[in-house]
Amino acid sequence: MIEGLKPGRDLVADRGYDARAIIDLVEARGGQAHIPTSRDRKVQRSVDHFIYRQRNLIERFFNKLKHFRRVATRYDKTARNFLSAVLLAATRLWARFESTT
């Protein structure tokens, strides 16, 4: 998937993807990797914390999406029907969010 990254784009990932090969691949494509270094590394890289926090919002959204049984178990056989179920669940989550704000 990283090789399909458009040139000049940012990549945000967690510590599990802190490998020099991944970071070099992103930088070779003209992008910037926002990946915190593992705690056991001697040299710690700095990460833009604002961009890294945005990753948390996306992770929480996918977690809420998995609470819908039809989405979590991939109940639908065809990709079209599965996408429809995901869109309906996302719309329901969005409507719930909008009613609280």
C-alpha cells in the first residue's frame, strides 16, 4: 500500500510501523512519515503531534463502526452490499454525532 502512496503525501501510523525501510520508502516518494519511534530506540524522531492525534479520531471511528454486527462480521456476500452496510452504519454514527453537538 505504501508504494501506492501519492508523491508528497503524509503517512500516519503507530509505533508498530517504526521500521527504517518504511520511513525510507515514504521519504523516497516525497512524503513525510508521522510515526513515533519505539521506546527502546536510542535516537528518537520528532512527530507532529497534531497530525498524529488525527489518527486517533479515525481509529475511534472504525472501532464504533465495528459495533455494527453486519459490518464487523462481513455478513454481506457482495462488495456492493457490504459497502452499502458500511455507508448506512457511518451515516447512523454521523447522525448520532450531529444530534449531540
